[in-house]
Amino acid sequence: MNDPGVSRLALLRFLERVQERDLARTRKWIADEEAREAERHVGEARRPPAPEWLIERGLDRTNIVAVHTGECWDPGKRVRPATRAQAIEALRHQVPACAKCRPDTALGIEV
């Protein structure tokens, strides 16, 4: 560093090249992150809307275990989207309503 053969100007030029390389790398990171953000926004815009009602099926997939609202936080693993009419029909046929999201109350049905 204290080499008398290297001029101060040469050291400053070297520092400049290092900083330009670092700046180029940072700008690439920024561009990559902007591309990821744009892709994330496109994905969110293309995502289909959440269903209003869910029907949970049993292990054999033929019997219906429960009816849930679309915002239920504990719907189980075997749920399928359902229409309002399907949810009402299931509740009228004595399928239990989820005790957590109360779809019967949301549908205005007394079980």
C-alpha cells in the first residue's frame, strides 16, 4: 500500500473500477428483484378467486363430512369448492356445519 512505485492516481483508478463492478452487481440484484416482484404480481392477478363454500369429504370420498365457508381457517385436507346451492343442500341433508366457521349461520339456515 505504501509502495512508492504506485501513484495515488493509479490507486484511485483501481478503487473506481472496483466500485463500478460493485455498483453493476447491485444494479443486477435490483433488476432481478424487480422481475421477481412483477412475476409475483402477475401470479396474484391470475389466481382464481377463493370459493365461497367448501365441502369436506371423508376418506372414501363418497360421504360428506362437513360444510365450510371459503374463509374457514381449519377446513381439513379433503375439501372441494362448492356452490351456495350445494352447501345449502348438504346442510339440509344433515351434513354437519363446521363449528369454527359456522356456514349455516352465514347461509341463514338453522340446523
